[in-house]
Amino acid sequence: MLLTAEILVFAVNGFLRVATALDIGLSTKCVVIPKEMGVCHKIGYSEMRLPNLMGHTSMAEVIQKSSTWQHLVNTDCHPHVGTFLCSLFAPICLDTFIQPCRSMCASVRASCAPVLLCQGQPWPASLDCDRFPGDEDTCLAPLSKDYKHLHKVLPKPTCQTCPAVEEFFTHKRVLEVFCDSNFAVKVKLSKKRTAFEDQEYNIECQVEFITQGSLLPYETQSMIQQWLLINEKCIERMSPTHRPMVYLLVGNIEEGIILVKQVYRWQRKDSQLTLATQKWRQHKCL
């Protein structure tokens, strides 16, 4: 099979396994991936086949159905979650359909199904991994283990019970909590209005401190953003209105898992949290 420039994008990244492929019928056509389809905007190609591998026949349906997966992609529950979903919702425009391999589906499901379950949703029957070809066929496979070793492994957020939001405290008590914690991150939350009335949020993070190994501030910010997106019920409780809210999230990293154990409401006139974060730099824990 002749590999075009687009398919080589996958091949050089270790996704493609070569053998036989699924023939495309004459009823399909190539169309530009619309800008409204945000989940597949930076996937590495600009045209898709329609109808797609999910059986959607109109672009309006593709946009509406794919938008329901944007939140899961934002959680970054798996490195290939976007590639996996877009291979189904927006299959690359070639002479053959390139489906995800069964192994890629299983890998994404293992990481992302718990995130869906945390939000009260099971892994959908439409994404049953048994429907996809084995690795001996032409399909998109997970990157090799050697590739993974080249990248830093970061602690992962997990689904957990939402800590109660504390609004009354002293700076001394906050410092005691700091002493038993690995991180404290200031978070500003606000709701976004979307075209399909889905619940989305603007999340801004500022690291107050991190004492866990070689973690960098931007890595800690990213992990807290993921924690908030995975624990959607917590973020809903913390953002009851469209007015921006500010919190301090404090917690630990245990066995590669991020656990938020304390949430403080940071109000504009609150001097106790400001005092605690200022004193922390010189504070000596008992």
C-alpha cells in the first residue's frame, strides 16, 4: 500500500502497523475538519472521511457527538485519547479506513474508563474494543515502551471524594497543614459558556509550593488542572455561579497518585491565607 504524507505522520510516530485495511465504499467523501470540532483540531491532518467510523453521516452530527468527548480529552487521561477518538470521529482521508488497533483501544480504556466512571458514565458500548482489528492488521497502535521511557513519568490525579471547602481558619492552622503536605496550589475557577451548553471551566493555577522530588511548577499546575477536570463534581461544587472563585488546594503525592486533602476558599479580604503563604518561606515545621 502506498503511504501518503498524512499516513506517514502516524508511521513516524510509531502508531501504524501495516497489513490489510478496511476498504472505503464509494459513498464516502473527503471533507475539511471544521474548526467547531475542537477535539480533533491539532490531530496532524486537516481532512476526514464522511460518513465516519461511528456511522455519523452529517457534519452537524459529527460536531455535536464529538463535542461530548472534549472534556475527557482535556483530562489527558491517556496520551493517545485524542488520536483514538479522532480516528473514529474524523478518520484520515486515505484510500482505506485506518482504524485504531484493539490494543490502543484497550490501553485508552484502561486509563480513561475510571475517569468516565468518576463522572457517573460507563465506557460506551459503541467503543467496545472487540470491534477493532488486532495488531496484525493495518491500524493505529500505541507507541512503543521505548518511547515512553524517554518521557518523564508524572504523578497521576485520581477520582476521589471531594474535600470540604474551608472558609474559616487561622494562618497557624494553615501552616500546620502545609507541613504535612507536598504541594499547595492557588486556583482561580470560572465557568465558560459553550455552543452546546456543556459545562466547561477556565482554570488558572499558581503554585505556592511543591516539595515532591523533581516536579516543576508548570508540571504541578498541569496535574492540578487534570485533577479538577477528572473530579468534575468537585469543580461544580466550587463554581456554583459564573463569577470567578479562588481557592487554595493542598495535598500529597502518594505512590505516584495526586491526592487533594484540603481546599480553602481564598476570598479577596482574606488575610489569613496570604499571611500563611508569606510566612511559609521561613517557617520551620516541628
